Amino acid sequence: MAKINVNNISLSYLVKKGEGEKNALIMHGWGANKELMEQFFTQALTPHCKQMIFLDFAGFGGSDEPKRAFNSQDYLKLSEDFLNELGINVDILLGHSFGGKIACLMASKKDYEALILCASAGLKLPKSFKTKCKIILAKTLNKIGFKNIRKLLASKDGANLSDTMYQTFKNVVDEDFSDEISKINTNTLLLWGDKDTATTLKIGQKMNSLIKNSKLITFNGNHFFFMQNNIKPAINEFLSKA
């Protein structure tokens, strides 16, 4: 594990050597860390990569929290500045959930050799009636002084966070980057769990329709389908043709 100071934030990262020629940046989801991604993606990437860079986003794992509440564009800039500080040109982006959203934003600005999105965030679907009721109730109770009610009503991803990270969560949780995602030209592999309730399969199908050079593969599993299935063959076949 190594650390680097980027924009006055100490970021934790890990570089693993592979057997290939490409450099890959691997980005975790909300509430996760680089160790989870290392454990489940190293084997699939090793034959194709010279270096695999696993990053802890600001506020997660071994990285410092941001000094203020971030939004996704802030995380995008920090990730780009991180790579510039390392002096590494990345060929492959891989992201899970929130990390997939940042990978999408990166690929909307620049073409890469390959983009792998696992249950990626980044698109907004209509909220369920139950969710809408919870939002209205939480806002009403906050207005009349019951501010701690968020601990009871907040999603699991938003619970037990510092004020800065909870505001960050609110900033990033309900965004729609359809326009940016439709600009992606990079060959893209979409991997999804058919029982995902966090970023549902409908999101994967919509991304598949927005990204012109994309392929969607579904697995039997939830938001962490890659812990429940062997994803190596799908990634190996995709990168062999990239």
C-alpha cells in the first residue's frame, strides 16, 4: 500500500504487477475499498495488465476525507489529478457502482482501450412510492427539528457517516449522467447481477443502449455479483479483443 498527496488530500492506493502490457485503474463502490477490488479483480486482469492501480476514493479505506462535501465531478477531478501525480497513462478503466460512475465520466471525456462497468451507478430511474414517502417524511421531520431522523430513514450507504461524507453521499446518490454516458466511445463491457436492487438491471440495460460500443452480460446475483460468480472468463474474452 502507498500514499500520495493530491490536492491536499492523502490518497491510499495499491499497485500490483501483472503479466500484460496495459495499465488499469480500478475503482471501488460507495462504502467499499481497494482491498475488496484487489481480491476479486486481480486474477481476471493480471494476464492483460502491466500495472493494476487500486485506488481508495477520498473518505474511504485508507484515504483522508475531503475537507468539504464532494460531488461526482470533484471525485472525477481528484482521480484524474491522482493519475497525473503518478505519471501513469491508463489504458483500462474498471469501476464498481460509484466507481463505475467515475469511470463513465472519465471515459466521456477521453477514449480508453477498454471500459469495464460492474453494476455501475450514473443513471437515474424513477423512485418507488416507498422511497418517495421516506424522502418526504425525512424532509418534514428535519424542518420541525428532528434532524437525527436520518439515522433511522437513511439508506445503509448513508448511515454512520460523518457530516461531510453524508452530505457527499446526498450529492452523489441521485445524479443522472445520461448525456455524458452517451458520449462514451470506448469499447465497454457491462457486468450486472440480475437481482441487483442498488443499481438495478434496468440501469445496466439503459447504459447498454446509451453506449454504442457496449456489451451487457448478466450473472445470477446481487450488487456484489462478482463475489458470487466467476467473472474471469467474461473479462478475459473482452480484454483479449480490446
